[in-house]
Amino acid sequence: MDAHNSICPLCHRPFNHGATRCQGCLNRIVYGATPQELAEAWRSGMTVGALGGIFVTGLIPQLLNDLFGWAIPIGLGLGFGSLILVLVIGVMSGYYARWAKAEAMRDRIRVFDQP
Ligand SMILES: [Zn+2]
């Protein structure tokens, strides 16, 4: 196993995989996505999912009704349940976005010049 498998991009000193601080510049080494990046992905995914849910349960029935004279109830006839559906779609989308961010950043090793 390679003892020095990464180089600090800030001070160019090698560090062992798993180290949490560079021994050269003492900056923080981060493996994969940061908690802030995951939280941001979660918020974005949740927002997009909830807007998509509102679109599907509220705007599309209205559009189809207007275009074709149909009578699809707003909220797909679920009443209050349509709000729960919007929430569920939002949460699923948030989980997916968070997972996708974690996967995308999985093999990234970064050094942040902050404590
Ligand atoms: Zn360093």
C-alpha cells in the first residue's frame, strides 16, 4: 500500500489517505462532498421536486382541462393528499439529489485553506 498517496495542492506536501489535516500547511483535508455541499444538494433537490409535484398535481390538470375541456380535479382528486404527494415527491427528490452529489464527489480529495 502506498503510504503517500496524495499531494496537498496548497503546499505540495504528501499526505496519507485518511489524514484529516495536511501536516505541511495544517489545512483541512476533505474526502468526498462536504456536509454543506450535501445540504445544498438536498435543498435544491427538495425545491425542484416540490415544484415538480405542484406542476403535476396543480398546473397540468388545469392546462389539460383548459385545452381539452376535461374535468381533472386540481390536486388529482386527492384533496389534502395532493399536498402530501407534493411533499413526498420533494423529499424523494431531495434524497436523490443528495445521493447523486455524494456519488459525484466520492473519489474527490480536496484541501481547504480554512481551519
Ligand atoms: Zn498542505
